[in-house]
Amino acid sequence: MYAIVEIAGQQFKIEKDQKLFVHRLQEDEGASINIDKVLLLGNGDNITLGAPAIEGAFAEAKVLSHLKGDKVIVFKKKRRKGYRKKNGHRQYLTQIQISNISASGKKSESKKTAAPVKEDKPVAKTVKAKDAVEAKVEDTSTNLSSHTVAELKELAKERGLEGYSALKKAELIELLSK
């Protein structure tokens, strides 16, 4: 089982027992955190998409250490002007280890959360990986006018239609709606 989550403004693909570095978190070393912003869950062929996040899904992680990343040298120069600036930077990081990924369930209230939960009600869709392509074709056939000409030409190519390269947008929509 894997998940795509958002931690401190960055998206990560995580699995159980995986260690990763994220931007510095406020929690102490050894503390457990809940990651509430789960954008996608994958378990074999079953994929659950969130809009934008999956309600009730979360991942648990343990803070291992706080550290600084490798030094990055920033060097600016303008030739023939005598202008040179050298600067260095080390990013503050937190190393975490994913202990559990839960598709649904109750969160324990004693644990801190890594990201605040928004109050909107996201809608989750569960589809098979093979059915996702068919669902995309069905969605595009219902509302073709919102697509660009390049997207419409790509749809015509996928459907095996011929003579679509010289058509205008209205003609492409008419051809694809047949």
C-alpha cells in the first residue's frame, strides 16, 4: 500500500517503514504525528483519489531527528564588471519514518497533526486502474468544448480517427461527438 501525501507544503509518495526528509516540523524528536492531507491511496489495482484530500484517511509518522541539509553554494557573477557574490545555504530538515497508512478510521486525539484540516468536504473516488482510462474517455465525451484544440486532436488520435489534423475546434468536437 502506498499513498501520496502533503507534508509542510510538499507532496511525497510514502510507504510503510519509509524514512524521508521534510521541511522542519515543530514537533520534538520521538513524537508521533498524523498526516491528514492524503491525496491518493493505492493498494494494488485499487486507486482512491481525493478531491483534494481523502476524508478519513491519514498516515502516522514518527519524528526521528532534526538536522541541516547539505550546503548549497550560490555564486553570482557579472563578467567584465568585477561583480562576484558567493553565498551558502543549508536547509533545516526533519527526518521522519512512516509507521502506518490508514485508508479510513478514527484518529487518536492525543497525537498532533502535521497539517491543518480544511473544513470543506472533499469527494473521494475509488476506481480500478484499468477503469480510469475508460472513465477519462467518458468524461471527455460529455464536455468537449472545455478542451483545447491540442487535447481534442489527441482524443481523435486515441480513438483512431483520420483527417483530424487540419480541422478547427468546432469540427473536431463534431467529429468526436459522433
